[in-house]
Amino acid sequence: MLSMICKYLNISYVCTVKPGIVNVSEKIEKMLNGVFFSSLAGETLIQKQLLSSTVKWQPEVFAGWLKKCNVGPPKCAVHNGMHYIHIRSGKVYIVVVTDSSNASPFVIVDYLHRLSEILTDLLGTPTPESLLDNIGLVYELLSESTCAGFPKLTDTTKLKPFLSSTVIQPNKSDDLLSMLPDNLFGIAEKEKREIPSQSSKKPLLNNKIETQKNEVYIDLIETLSVIFDASGNLMLCNIIGKLNVKSYLSGDANMTISFNQPNGELSQAITHSSVNKSNLPQDIKMQVSPGNFHALSYNLSNIGESVSMPFTLYSSIMPYPQDKMLTLSLKIHCDLPVRHPAMNLVGKIAIPECAVSASGISSLVNITFNHDRKRSEYCFSCPLFPGNSHHTVTVKLILSSWTAAMVFELDKVLLQFEAPMMCHSEIKITDLKVKSVNTSSLQINKWVRYLTFANSYEFYLKDDWFPHTEMI
């Protein structure tokens, strides 16, 4: 039963359980036998036994699935009566093991996602190096968040007083931004090329209060969903946003955040119970405690066509029936500012199932291609797409047969990317007031950051390319 439900669930599912202690039905006799962390290559990093079992579980079983499956391991798999359930967090897999078929998959998946969020708050993006450098902190986290195999305490504001280990930052390796020339985009200083996201690397609680910095970070994060029709006209533009507050103050503080007028209609806004939203969308008021605080969620629709879209795409398909070959040419234009290029661009092209082979070329630098035959997709990825520029991607397909059904299979291109220091709704924080409850003379450093994700940015392709000739 557990395998069937977890197979049905999408691993990106977000549980609606309220923050705090996860309530588990008393009918469930036992939950988790163990937790372990694995690298993307299958190397076991950290493992912890939570409950004893007659059947021993082995992390090597999960590593075997990683090597066999090209598209990733199954979300829930069974081996010798043990259920292995996992999610990916940064550059590691978090895997829980249970031998109880009556365990709640919803509680397990929710626990995995909460565990991932806590690690991200403490260590930044989880990597094998950061986990091993902070192995004591990770063990403390696993011990305090579970009780005899039951997910117990996953609220960071309640959990952090129990964590005594300090965070050790791993040595910074050379990344793409550090290798770019100093005069790229006309910027001389290296600091101006880097994304200001250092707050995610700071622990929520510093035991040495005298060295604690009095800082407050406001993160405005938006998820963008866009659909263009085959003629290039905008059919849908929907934005889901959230406002997170990270407070590194020594005590509670009163905060007022003011906004400008957004593009589109604010159709839905959900706030935390302690937030005063009577003046939305002008401002919100709240009292925050040290730690991470989710203040606001909103939904924007009916975005005007006058708003510039981050990416536009022009496509052309050239058929060669006699050679059983197709050539798809994509011209992609990025309208983001030059100083804030798109990061981690991934493109997915749905190709016909009869495609025997696929090859691609592009004017982009550091682009990689991958043919996923199981999903009938041809993917390309690039760590950086320069702003205010256009590049081409050309894909050549060799087919085993020439059928009219290819018109319906070669139908769309999907883009995924990140746009730092940008909110597509053009919502801006115009004023930020923070006043400490304990003392009024406290000097507080205030930081505001913006980030846009696009996980569903679709372009439909034209279907008039199929030649009206006799099919081979």
C-alpha cells in the first residue's frame, strides 16, 4: 500500500500540514527504521538507525538503483520488505527506510521536505562536503527531529535551541561566476557579479550572543508559469509568490513592509496569523522572532501583455521525408538585464517516439545535450544565459518511420530557469521598518533580495510543417 501511494505522489508535492509538531495517528505502530544521506553518485555520506528491525536495511541497495536508473531512482522502492523513500535536496539525496506498510506516506514525504528546508537554512545548498564538515550538527538534527522513529519536531524556531554544534563552512570551489573575466558586462568589481545570498549560509542561532550580527533578510520569491501559443502570443501568465523573513536579532522585533502597486490582479493573499494584512497590497505589519518566518503567499493573474517577458522563442521545423529526418531550429531571446543573466537554464523538447537518434548544436557556451529515450525528450542545459542577447539551438532528429502522428508529438518546448534580483510582477519593497522590542537604540542591518523561478515556461510549436506528400 505504501509503495502504491508513494508512486502516485509527485515528489514535489507540498504537504499542507501546519508547521510545528507533526501529528501521527496512534494506530501506526512504527514509522521510520532509519535515515541516510547519499551523494548523487550513490556514495553513502551519513546514516542513522532509528528503530531495530529483523530485516537489516542497506544504503548500498539505494546506490544500486542509482546506477541502474538513468532517470533517477524510484521514489518509493521495496527490497526485502524494506521501503526506501527519497527526495533530492541540493546535491544530495535524503532517504528514509521503513518496514511498516501502514506508515503514512504523507507524513514521511512531509518530514523529508522539512528536513531539507532545515538543512538549507543551516548549511545553504546541501552538498556532500557541507554535510561531512557538519556531521555533528546533522546527527543532532536527526536525533531532535525524531522520537523512536516518529517525526517529531521540525519547526526551526522550536528546534534551534536544542542544536549546540556550530556550522563549519566548506572551502569554496571555483564556480562559473569566479571564472568570468573582470570586465564582463562592464563590471569591474567581482563583488558586483555575485548573487547576494549569504544569509542562507548562516545558522539560525548563534550561541555566542555577543558576536551575533543584528541583521534582517527579506526574501521575495516568485514562481512563474507562462504559455505561448504557436504564433508567439501570450496565452497564460500566472505568478505565485511568497515573502520570507530571516531574523538574526537577539529578540523579537516589530516590522512594517511597504510595497508598490503590482502589475496584474492580486487574486489571493494568505498571510501568517500574526501578520496584519488590513492594508494589503500597500503594506503588512508583523512581529517576528529570531529564525525563519513565512509571512505572505500571494497569487497574481491577468498580467498585462505590455510587461516584458524574460524569454521569447521563434521556431522553425524543416522536414526531410525522403531521408526520414527533421531539423528543429530555435532562436531564443533573453530580455533580462545584462547585469542579471538567467541562471541554470534547462530546455526540454518533446520529440517523436520514432526518433532513433538526436543531436544538437548551439551558439551558447557551456551547453550540454541529453537524449532521454524513455520520456521521448531532448534536453539542453546551460548554467548561464546572458541578458539582452539571443542564441540559437538546432536539433537534428533521425527517425525510424515517417508518420503524421509526429505533428502531435513534436508540439512544445519547455524552459526552466532562475532569474536572480528580479520579480516579474515588478513588486518592489519600497520601505522596510524594523524596531526591536527589547531596545530602541539597536543598530539593525536590513537586506532585501528578489528571485524568480520558472518551472513551467512553455512554447507551443506550429503544426503546418508536415508535407502533404505520400508517406513512406
